[in-house]
Amino acid sequence: MIEVVRPGPLTTVQDLGRPGHAHLGVPCSGAADRPSLCLANRLVGNPEDAACLEMTFGGAVLRFHRSAWVAATGAPAPLRVNGRPAAMNAPCHVPAGTRLEVGVPEAGVRTYLAVRGGLAVDPVLGSRSTDLLSGLGPAPLTRGDRLPVGDAPGDAPILVDQAPVPPLPGEPVLRILPGPRDDWFAPDALRTLTAEPYEVTAESNRVGIRLAGRPLQRARDGELPSEGMVTGALQVPPNGLPIVFLTDHPTTGGYPVIAVLSSADLPTAAQLRPGQKVRFRL
Amino acid sequence: MRVRRAGDAAVLAEVEDLATAHRLHAAVRAAGFEGIVDVVPGERTVLVVTDPARCDLDRLRARLAALELPERPEGDAAPLEIPVRYDGEDVAEVAELTGLTAEEVVRRHASGDYVVAYLGFSPGFGYLTGLDPALHVPRRSTPRTSVPAGSVAIAGPYSAVYPSPSPGGWRLLGRTDVALWDLDRPSPALLRPGARVRFVPVEDAR
């Protein structure tokens, strides 16, 4: 069992979400940066989809009432195990009674913490993820919460000392594919989108990244009949500033989507910090 | 049918109307193509989300175009009846906006044959088409911070029942005790795209 001494600004339980229910209005949810969650799980010998903690801007303090293997990935944050520094992207044994502190990441936003055996909170529609848009899954952590840990995954060995992980880019370039509604925009809108960097605003969250920069001009007025939305969609509301949909995005929407991020660049988008500049490339 | 790309993992099929979208939605589910993650109908579209490692999008586009659509995706299933106590906070306001009496607002809302166009906004929230055009009123300019679960409401061309308490700007006509969303049911959402719905006025909506 893990006791939450301090939850940090926003810490939630996440796995790979609940795909397959979008036609019922249920977002996929799950880890915003999926490869980081999967890596954290592999490092402690878990199946890749085991439930972990997703910490937004770190800041969490946890007490382990039983010994455990843990690994932190994603946004690189200073880790302290009973006051001693520990490494990111590496399995770490914590004896019973250990106090684990996760500091504020120096880059990126979301740090993942896997525990061997996975977090054994009750699943909802097949997933333990917290969906902040629809309120499904466990509530964000609060002080004093006690998180159950599942049984260790058989004999799965812990093999890696430290996984090599490239640093997060300072001014990332995200690849986009035009459409499905690029024809709703002025002919030069895609050029505008890709010409100058946009700035990530503080209104960004797991639903989407809100951007400041040059507005995109519409070629036609009126409302788009509501249609299904994908993760990574650049949805453009009437103010012309795109919102990049992340994992808790609404399943349908009525604003046109000018382009969609390349799937491979979604994890990079999920680590964008408010104030950071980002470029889009066709 | 026009099939648009929606990134490298999904396609958006555009059709002429809602009924065709429901038929295509049913056909895609029935076809059981490999690597499909989600099929999401909209008002005139069906979004098909894939796992790109298990599904080739170009092949999927060709297969979608070649699908034979069922005549009536919901078959001859009887409409779902939702008992409603028409004592909503906005009945008088809707009467004023439409120039109808409160009784006429209720009568017209309760005599509609509705179809679930699509779900969204929140889990189990269905956008119902078939609202009497005389009742098409805009949303409230200031949304309520909390609308109770079971609220029966209208906005624009749609009617809906709030499945869970949430903020909302729709005009409230009444209340039902039927659970639109219940995680203890094998299928938590009461409504499905394409399902038919009727509202039945009652004194006690149990």
C-alpha cells in the first residue's frame, strides 16, 4: 500500500485508457504520454498497460508501507528516496517505510511512476484511468489517500539498469497531416500555422493544449455539424487559435479540425509546458 | 460517400444525412474489420479510429466505400420510453420565447418521435433529433453551473437528458428518474446512436 503524503499540483492514476466507447460519449483517457507510461511499466517488469501515477509538475511525496520496485519516466524530475537522490528511467527498490519525493521537473510536464504489480484501484469500463473531462475513474490524489498495489507479475525479471531516453526538445517541431476540415480555412491558413511558432498557454490540460499565436482565418462561416474527434486534432474555435486535443478530449465537436498531429509526435505534445514555443510542420 | 483523412490513424467518412451515418456506423461494426479501435457517428459523418499497426488506412478507405449498408440499422425495435415529470425550471421561459402556452410546450415536446443522433458532451449524453421546430430555442446565454442528472432539456434542434450532474446551458423542461448512465449496468449508456426515443408525461417519473 502506498500512502499519499503530498499529492502535488495534479496527480492521477493512468493506464492506457478506455478505447472503444467513444460512440457512447466516453473519451479514451489514459496516460497523456503513453510511451513514458509503457517504459515505466517495462522497467519494473509490469505489463505495459499497468496503472501508474501521472504527476503534473511533480511535487508528490509518497510513503511506501511495503517494500516495492518503482521506476519514474517522462518529464525529468529530481527524485529522492529517503532523502537520497535516485535516477529517472531506472528501476529502484524502495524498502518498507520509504519516503519517495518527486520534485518539480526541469523540462516537460508529466512524470510517470510505475510500481511493480501496478496500482490496483478499481477499474471503470476496463480502465483505471482518471478522466478529468467526464469524471470517470478515481479522483485525482489527495493527501492521505492509500493506493493498493497489485501482486507482482509472476517471475518477470527486472533486467535494465537504466533505459536510454533522449532529452525533451526545447522548441519542438510537431508534424501534422492536413484535414479532415482544412477546406474550411483560407488557402494560406496551413502556411500561417506552419510559419511561426505558437506559444503554449497556461489554460492547457489533459483535454487539450491551448495556443497563442497567429489566428487561422476561416474560408466559410457557419457551424460544422458535430463530428467525431481524434486525439491530436488541431480544432479551431471561432477565435482562430488551434487547440491540440490530448487524451481526455471530448468525443465529438463542432469546430473544424484543420490538421491532426502525427501519432509519433503525440508524446512530445503531451510534455509541452505553458510558455514554451512549438512549431508545426507539414 | 467521401472519405477524408483524420491524421495517420483515422478516417472520417462523410455521408449525405444522419440516417445514412447510422447505417454506415452499423455496417462498419458488423463488418468487424481488423484493427478498428472506435467507430463514432456524427450528424453527417462516421469517424473510424484504428490502431495503425494493425490496419492499413488506404485499404480501409476502399473497404468503407464498398460496404453494403443495412436498410434499418435498429431494425423494428420499439422506441425507448422515458417517463418525464414536466416541471422544469425553464418551461415558462420556453413558452415566452416560442409564443406558446406552457401546456403546448409540454404537449409538443412529449409528442415527438426522437432518434439518438450521436452521443457526446459527457458519457451517455445523447443528442436527440426530432424536436418540433416550434420548440427550437437557443441555449441560455449564461450556462447553469450545475444541472441535475435526469434533467430533460432542449437547445437548438435537439433534446437531451443529462446523464449525470454537470454544467449546462440547455433549457430544462422536466426530469426523469430513469438512469441514462449507470456504471453498474453491463452497458452503462441507456442510449445508442440510432435508437428511437419517446417521452411520456407522468405525474411521478418513477
